[in-house]
Amino acid sequence: MKRKAFVVDTNVLVVANGQNTRADTKCVGKSIEALVTIRSAGIIVLDDQIAILQEYRKHCSYSKQPGVGDAFFRWAWNNQAVAEVCERVRITPKPGKPEDYEEFPDDPVLNAFDRNDRKFVAVARESRNKPKILNATDTDWWDFRVPLRRHGIEVEFLCRHMMRNS
């Protein structure tokens, strides 16, 4: 059975750690379940610049008593070179704009999309595995879901009940 690939927004790790006060127990449970599933039967898609892992590191601990998000970060860090569970994708930062990437869609509708999340979109677009991007509580993903879909980006909303106008 072929493993499914995923790009995981940092908010999923934070929610799985119980560190997002807006997330209800249903959302925490779905986030934990998603991370456990990826570790056991999925593929994480990361960038060759280590931008995603660096962001995880800002919000998760590599060495403390781990929450599920921390454990996922440690697993991703330790397995970033293991092709069976991690796809590394080349992305190109735009000159003078380190949070913007050549691989991000050139679409005026997406100009207001969060620059900090553009790396996830760039990675998903460049992946040979056509991954979904997992999101827990970030409503910006919900706001831009339609234009992102037009560019081949599929976002899975783990906590859909928390999105505006869902």
C-alpha cells in the first residue's frame, strides 16, 4: 500500500501539544490522530531549505518531556533524510524576500496570503507525491482555500468546525 504524503502546518503540532487555547478537545484529538498516522503510515514533505523544520523548532521542543507535536517534530527532524517517510523538495526563496518563494502561485488573489505559510504551499506544489496540507486552527487557510485549489493545492481541515463560514 502506497503511503500518503502530507505537508503539515505548524499549528497542527501546536494543537497536538495542547498549546492552542482556542482548540477544543475534538480538534486536539484530530491533530494528534493525524500526526500519529503520518508517523506510522505516511510521508512528510519538507523543504530543502529546512524552513519548515526551523519553524517547528520555534514552537516545539526536541528534548523536553514531549507532547505529540514535539514527538512529531523530533521524528521529522530525525527522519528528514529517510526517503521512505520523508520527501525533501527544492524550493527557491525570492531574492530579498526570504518568506516568499518562486514556487508560490503568481496570482493576485493570493497576494494577501500569509507570507509565513507560503513555504508550505511551495513545498506542496513541488512535491511529486501531490500531498494535502494539514491545517488545524489557522483560518487563513480557510479564507484562501478556493484560490489555492485552483493552483492544485488541497488543504485538509482537521478542525473544520472551527473555520469561519464552514
